[in-house]
Amino acid sequence: MKEYKLIFTGRMGAGKTTAIAAISEIPPVQTDVTNNDRPAHAKATTTVALDYGEVTLPHGDKLRLYGTPGQSRFDFMWKILSEGALGVIVLIDNSAPDPLADMREYLDAFRDIVSSSRAIVGVGRCDTHPVPGIDSFCEAAKEMALSVPVMSVDVRRREDVLLMLEVLFHQIEAAEADEALS
Amino acid sequence: MNTIADKDYAAEAAVCQRHVDSLVATHTGIRGAVIATTDGFEIAAHVDSSVSVAKLAAMVSSLSALSEAVSRESKIGSSRDLMIDAESGRLLLVDASTGARKRVLAVLCDNRETLGQALWAVRSCREAILRELEGH
Ligand SMILES: Nc1nc2c(ncn2[C@@H]2O[C@H](COP(=O)(O)OP(=O)(O)OP(=O)(O)O)[C@@H](O)[C@H]2O)c(=O)[nH]1
Ligand SMILES: [Mg+2]
């Protein structure tokens, strides 16, 4: 049995806490507190340290899921949480002012994991905010010389989040096969 | 910018600043203090320029939330104080909330201050702040 550590990151309100709560088999550990920065997001609470949840895969391997705070004033937590992580899930809120810039920021912050092809981008609220489209995200990632799958996701739906993890795992397996060859 | 701006904030910040200044002024072993919102914004601070207040405020809020989560997980109730005992000093974190307004007071001491003295000073400072802010 193996254990893998995965990171959920993305801007404030992208849905990191929601995504982990949607799939965790244990009551997730949350560190949400009152949000005083209402101009940045109207949400009542925000994560200031981490989220933690667990998922067991069908063959018995265990996923340890860590959510980061979204705001860059907590970037020290991004570094701490990335230690030993196998992969990273970058969540995007497509209703935010500049979702493509958000993607660039978080792909860049987690570049060490992302550049070894262990990342996926999940774009949320595409139903109400279809622009920019998935293609634009792929294009923007390509411009950063990164190969990252991008898919639309509703973080509130368990099946959506699990599907995203499955795609990430295929991506990681492919990356490992490539590394073994070279 | 790691600050928040609303009407009540200026009055609250002024009260906090006065208490933090006096705490540092009256204790030679207390090097500095920061009062932050629980989501990591500075309200008041008195630290020397080698310390980044913005960063300390964010870190203090993470620590205090983690301490709360660990206490909850261990079934020991709500967390109160947190102490980091380091090589050449200590960092004490205490809750300084009034009603819905959640704050953390963080105090940096060096080894001239014993733990007992530091705790006493920090708690007195907290009580003084709460008395004044609750009176508002
Ligand atoms: N209406 C709608 N709401 C959504 C959708 N996706 C996510 N949400 C909501 O958006 C909010 C996301 O909040 P969180 O999960 O706290 O976001 P977070 O990324 O953890 O935020 P921080 O911890 O503050 O950085 C939740 O209230 C979700 O229910 C969507 O597609 N439609
Ligand atoms: Mg969160």
C-alpha cells in the first residue's frame, strides 16, 4: 500500500476547501476563520493554514489531500505544504477578474511540481462564466512551456473532483514512464 | 496590502497600538508585539525593522488556526495560548477577540524574560486591551 500527497491550490474562493470536503472519507481538518477582506471575496470564511482530507483508492493506496490558503500573504504555507507532494491541482474560479493570470500565478508558484508534469488545472463556474474557455487555458499553459491537462470542474460535486484526480494520476503515470525511459 | 480599512478599524487599531507600545516599553525582555486579525491582517505592531510585520501577522494567524484545529482534533476543547520556545527567545500567542471580532496577540520575548514573567505580562496586556475594546 502506498501513500501519496496531493496539493489543492488556487486563488481565494476557487474551491479548495469545498473540493477536499467533497471527496474526503474522514471529516476534513479545516482552518477557516472569519474573512475580513470582503473586497477580495464576499465569502464569510477563508483558510489560513491548511485543509486536510483522505481518500482511499480502489486498490488500497491512500491519498492525503492538502489544501493551501489562497492569498499570497500565506505563500510560506505553499512552500511548507509542497514538501514531498506528488502532484498539484490548481483550481480556477472562472468568474474572477483574470482567470488566466490566476492560472499562471499558481502554476508558477508550484513550478517544481508542475514542470515534472504532475499537475492538473480544474476550471470552476464554467456554466455561468464560459469565457475564457478551456482552450485558452491550454494555450496559456503551453506559452509557459508546461504540459498540463485542463478540465472544467464543479468542486461541489464528488464525481467531478474524483475524475480530476483520476486524470491527474494518468498524467503522473505517463510522466513516470517518460522519466524511466530517459 | 495587508491592512483592512473600515470606520471602526482606526479606533480599534489606535487602542491596540497604545497597549502594544506600552507592553514593549515596560519590559526589557519583550522585543516586540503584533496584534493581527485571525485571517492574517496587521491591526497594530511594535517590532524592530528586522521583522516583517505583514509576514508575522499572516504566520501568526496560520499558527493560531492550526493550534485551534489540533486542539479540536485532540478533543481538548478550544485552544487558548500557544508558545514557541526557540533558541534565543520565545513567541507567545494569545487570543484577544471581542465578540465577533477575532484577533491574536503575538509577543516576541528574549531570554531575559522568564516564561512566567512573559506570560503574566502578555495576559495583563490582553486583559487591558479587551477591557477597553469591550467598553466601546
Ligand atoms: N454557485 C456556484 N458556487 C460554487 C461553484 N464552485 C464553487 N462554488 C462555491 O464557491 C465557494 C468556494 O469556497 P471555498 O471552498 O471556501 O474556497 P477556497 O478555495 O477554499 O477559498 P480560500 O480558503 O478562502 O482560499 C463555496 O461556497 C462553493 O460552494 C459553482 O460552480 N457554482
Ligand atoms: Mg479554503
